[in-house]
Amino acid sequence: MQPGGGGGAIRVLNVAEKPSVAKAVAQILSRGSMQSRAGRSQYNRVFEFNYAIHGQVCRMLVTSVTGHLMELEFEDRFRRWHSCDPADLFHTPVRKSVPQDKQAIKQTLEEEARRCQWLVLWLDCDREGENIAYEVIEVCTGANSHLNIWRARFSALIDREIHESVQRLGRSNKLFADAVDARQEIDLRIGASFTRFQTMLLKDAFVIDVTGDGRNLVLSYGPCQFPTLGFIVERFWEIQAHEPEEFWTINCTHTSDEGTASFGWIRGHLFDYPCAVVLYEMCVEEPMATVQNVRNQEKLKYPPYPLSTLELQKRASRYFRMSSEHTMKVAEELYQAGFISYPRTETDNFSPNTDLHAIVREQVEHPVWGAYAHRLLTPEERLWRNPSNGGHDDKAHPPIHPTKFSRGESNWSPDHNKLYELVVRHFLACCSQPAVGAETTVEIDIAGEQFTASGRVVLAKNYLDVYRFDSWGGTLLPTYNIGQQFVPTTLTLDSGVTRPPPLLAEADLLSCMDKAGIGTDATMHDHIKKLLDRCYATKDENTRFSPTNLGEALVMGYDEMGYELWKPYLRSMMEADMKSVSIGTKSKSEVLESCLQQMKACFLDARVNKAKLLDAMGTFFARSSRPINETQNPVEAVRPCAACHESEMVLKQRQTGEFMVGCRSYPQCRNVVWLPGFISEASVTNQVCPICTPGPVYKIQFKFRRRDIPPNFDVDHLGCVGGCDDILKELMEISRFGSRSQAATPARGRQTPNGARQGPPRQDLHTNIRPVGQLNNENPSVMHSQGFRSTHTQNPSNASDAGQVLCTSCGEPCILRIANTDANRGRKFYKCQDPGCGFFKWEDELENAMPGGRRGRGSSRQAPASASAGRRGGAQARGRRGRGRNADGGMFVSATGDTVSGCCFTCGDPSHFANACPNRR
């Protein structure tokens, strides 16, 4: 790199991946003499100091992000679960943007970038770090397009690494970032489509209570998560399918003055008992053993390869029974504190330029392994050996090794001490000579049957002296010579039973994932953790995994379909494609197209064969009485429920084809807004009404049936059910509610076509009679859902009594009380039954507001007139609809929230009009 910016000091914005890394980099470069100030985010401070890069004076500003700055997500109109067909998620638009909780970090970057000439990126030097780097670049260049952008590459937060990296700045790797973008999009589309599919299909079909909150259960699917689950289930099935089988083997021992040797049958064992007996009797009849061969040879036990992330996780699991997720958490903390190198690496060989002796020299003072480190550096000991090459190099970071000496810090937990010890001992071991042993193998013959015994003596432990996690023992055999004969001390025919394989331990599961190419060293522990979090698998105290009924049922269902979605092959190919993108042999668009096309075909096939998934679930779980969501029409959230304040109102389509907006918490909450029957299509859009509250209230795209609406109205209408839409109000007022109501809810005593008698009619077009003052401008929120017909019927018996005063807040009937204060003694008032509600109204104010006066509470509903009398005023009554008042001055609330009056001209009942009369012929 060449410095630039003229003769003055260059302002350099340095961005690290975490606040702790930013602070460590600033402390090292400034040598502790830095200024600190707050950024827009309280967690991401800005450090300032002067520094020289290639002789150029720079004013360094160091701040940080917190991992990924941006999130990839679907556009808002597709983010709700029922907003679209899950198959559409394979091609619906996605966007990458800064989420709300990171807007403060974005503002800090923008403000600082405007005043700087350079941008130096101190992100982790792997694919994920490069992707975050380009997220930072996008934000900073959006504020200042003239930034000179550089990349710092380092592997440890130590002085030497940080100072060297800032003096050899390079450029970011766009191919690495593209590979992560491709993986993110593939995982988002596949995961969201399959998760929605299986959750909506199975959640309501079965009684699944694995989390204690079945209503919030999400049956997630992940392209890496499911193959990982497949390894666990497959091993579990192997164990279940195992049938114990008895076998027989011949063993013999020989004891001499030098000790005892145990000889094993070279056949191993036989499952044929008569055959084993015949061979055993032959040996008993001719028991003389003859030594056929004696081999003495030197054996070497080599130290491990340098430590990669995968080996760190596997060994921590074996030695300390630490989970891979916890191992990575502790390792990350040790790295950020500067004690070990970067813990996410696939590399298992050291560069020739690495000063290994300097790393060992730092450990000489340690009270436990310091003496071994000193021996390692002493040429006379001849203990040093350059580490072996494990054959993997991610070109980003070296193997994990200690970067700073410690006897143990006061703030370390036991796991911190264990992991630091493992890293140090592993590094010292891989720089050591292998252990040397002498192994003796003796072969004997008894009646034509061959037997063998082995013994080992360790001549030089070498690396085993420091690497206490490995052992290499053996037994010392007596001396035997070829041709020597002896009679065995014991000769027995022993039986045994074959055993099933053990459950997968975490170290074995990691090995399976690694061989199959599932995930990366840095992400494998996340996939395992998700299985446990989703209750697909459990882990015992020995870190062995078992599938839960839910996990096994899901794998079984997909296995029955024929598509081996739980097998690692598909994901292995995807991971290979990601690697191709990172090295430039394939483009991101090419990989996205091929992977998504393949997985969409799998998805469509899985949906066709969903009965097999249902059958598999039925093997483990009881059927639920709830309807299966997946077979119903989609429900879409419209607005928060104003009745229960706990759930949301959703758009639903009934089996009759009619639409409604009802509370998701039904039947606990029965708040509902009935929509007119002439709607043929309806879907919730992403547009939010700027008027209606409480919000957000999403607008609905309606399609009306042309034959049912006046010719001056469009069949397509983007409307709001919050109460502000005059066009929708007018259409609802002139619609044929009667026919819809009769089809939806037959009147009391009326028979349906199949002869079944139905219950009482539901209030439909109109709600209860209310005093005029309550329905004008005094409180516009008196109607549920801001003016549309809402039947929040948690107390239907009271709500149906016409003439009662209803609370403008909760809609419940009010109670009449008599004031006892000096100023208003004897004056009557209405009060809500809910003690927490503040509704209050004087009775005389309500009477004055009603032109016709007010009926007595005991005569709230008049007796219906005869049918003939009602029919005589039919045309006149229809002409007065929505304009006249009934005899007692009360007014009805229409479906749109406007006040209308009158009564049924068929039966005279003021609670409905003739088009909704149960006596209508």
C-alpha cells in the first residue's frame, strides 16, 4: 500500500468486529495513550490517537460493529407466515439492510466516515468477516464515496501481530463475501419455506407439547440442522435395529516366571456353536502350543497435528465433556483477552515464517509445564521436532496456539483454565518428538488353530510427558523363541453377545459433520445447539445424543417420502458450491440458481407427499381436534386486537368463502369484524394506514364480485378496516348482508338443508342500541375496530339487551348508580363494570342528548308486531333505512359505524331489519 492524503494528517476510520477487539487494537496501537468518547451506540465507543503508517501521520479513530451489521430478510409483505405460499419464498424478493437495533451503530459509522479519508477494516479474516467488511463498506461509502478502503489481517490480539498488520494493509476479498451472501440467501429461502410448511401442517394436527407452549411452537428446518439431526437419528435406528447374537471364542493364557501372556484366537469368534465346540475340543485333546513367530519392532506414537477449530471442539468434548457451543464461547473470550490466537480456523499447519521457538519461550516460567518447555528449547535434549502438516490451510488464520503467558487469571472460570491448558499443552506437544516404544507380537499354534499375543514397552515418552490427555500403555510379555513349546495354563471356550453401537457422542457427531461437509468449523456448534433448542434431540451427561420423538418423527416422515432431505448429500454439494464461489470458479448467481431450483423441486415433492409426514407424526403424537392450518386458507395479521390487547386481528376466509377479521386468540377472545359477502378475494398488503389507531393497521386488497356491487364502484379496492375508508363503508352499507347472514348463521329454530337445527342468530349488521351522544364525535373509538361491525361477545347475554348504555372503552354494558355527593345527591349515572375502566356518564345528559327521550330500562325491547303489520310498510321502511329513528328515539349502529334507525318491517323487532329477519320467507 502507498500512503496518501497530502502533507497533513490522514483521518483513518478503523472498524473492528466487536467492541472488545476495537479496544484491544486501540490500546496496542496507541500504547495506552488514547482518548475515548461515546458513539451513537452505548456499547460501541470511539477511540482516538495518533499513529504513523509508513511514515504518514494518521489520526486514528477506532470503533466497532457487533457482528453482522446487516440482516437478509424477505420484503415486509412476505414476512408474515400466511402472507404467501411457502413455495413462493424460493423466488420472492429479499433485501439486506441494517435492522432497527443496529441503526445507532450505522449512524456512528456514517458520521465518522464523512470526516475521514481512509477506512481500515479489522474484521475477522474468514469468509464471515469479509462479508461483514462489505456491509461496513456499503454503509461508510454511502456517507463518503471517496474513502480509500484497506483491510487489516491479523490472527491474534498481540502487539507484534497488530503493528505488523497495520503496516501491511491489503484489500478486501469480494469473493469471500459473495460466498457468504449466497449461503445466507440459500439458507433463508430453504429454511423459511420448509419451516412454514411443516409448522403449519403439523402444529395444529397433533398434540405437540415439547416446549410447554404449544401455541408458539415452531418446527424449524435448516439445511445444515436437518442433516445433523439425521446423523443422530440414523445411529439411534441402528441401535434399535440391533438384534443381539451370541458368539463363542477360544482364549488361552500362559504363565511363566516372567509373567502372564494372554493369547487371543485369530478367528476372533464364531456364531456357530457346534463348530466352535469341535474346534475347542481339538485344542483340548492336543493342548501343546508351538511358537510360530516372534516379532520385535519399534513403534512410534506421533503427536497431534496443530490445533484447528474442529479438533479443539472434539478434544474439549472428550477430555472435559464441554459442549462445542460452550467451547467456542470460552475460546472466543480467551482470544479477545489476547491469550490464544483466533479460534475459528481450519488450518492445521504452521507457516515456515512462524517463530515457534518464541511461542514456546513464553511458557518457560509456567509452574506446571514450564520445565518441559525448557527441555524443548534445549538442543541437548533433542526433543524439538517441527510440527507435522495436517493438510488443511484456510489461508486466513494459523492453527490455534497460545499468544500470551498466564498462570491463570483471577476472572477465569475452571473451563477457561482447562481450555487454555489444552491449547498450550497441544502446542508444546506438536513441537515435540513422537513417543517411542518396543512392541512384541507372539504367534502360537494349538492343534492347527492360531493364537496371538502382543506386548509393548514405552522406551521414550517424549511428547507424552506434556500431553497428559494421551496414553500409550501396554503389557510386558514373557520371552518366547520360535519353535518353543508349552502347555497353556488355561484354555477356555467363552461366549459373548454382540453389542449395538453406542449413541453418537459430540466429538463423533462433529467428525460426521466434518466428513460430510456439513457447515464449517466455525458454525458446526451452532447447528448442534439448534437441535437441542428446538427439542429435536437431547444430550446426556456423557455428551451422547438421542433424538426426541419430534426429531425422529420428522426424519422418518422425510425418509418415507424418498427425498433424503435428512441426509448430508444435498448440503455437501451446497458447501462445495460455496467454496467454488469463494475461489472464483463459480459465480454467486449461478450457485443460487442451481441450489434453489433443486431444493424447490424437493419442497414441491415433499408437499405432494405430506401424508407420509403426517403418518410419521401420528406414530409418536396424538391427533389434535384443532383444524390443520396448512389445509385452511391463509390468515394474515391486520392489526392489534383492541379487545384483548394480547393478540392480533387476522384476515380469515371461512369454508363458505366469506371473509372476516377476527382475533387470533379465539375462542378466548371473540372480537371479530365481518366483511361483506360480495368479496371474492382479499389479502393483507404491506401498506399501513396512517390514520387509524392503535396500529399498525394494514390495508387489505379487496376484489369484489361485479354483479353484487353498483356499476360506479371498481371491483378492485385497497381498503382499510380501521374505520377511515369511506368507500368501504358505503359498499358495506349497500351490500346484501341479509343473504350472507342467513347463509352463515341460520336463525334460531330454522332448519338447515340437512335438517339440523341451528343455535341462536349472531348479531350481524347492527350492534346494540346506544344513546346518540355516544356515537357522534364524543368518542370516535366507541365502535370496535373504529367503526366496522364488531361483535366482541365475551358477555353475549348482556350485550344483546337493547337500550343499555355500553362502555365506550370496552363495549360492556354499564351499571346504573346513584350519586351521594352534596352537589349531585340523588343524581343517576352510568359506570363501567370493570373497576379499572374510567368510563362515566350522567343519565340526564344521555336523556337530553336523545330527541325522543329514553326508554325505561325495563322495556328495552318492544314486543314484535304481527308479520302482516310489518309487511304493510315494507317499501316505506326500506326507504327510511339509515335515516329515520325508532319510536323511542334510540339509534342503531350500522356495519360501518354510522347511526341508523328503524325496525324490522316484517316482525317489528328493532334489533334487526327485514333483510336479516329470521321470519323472512
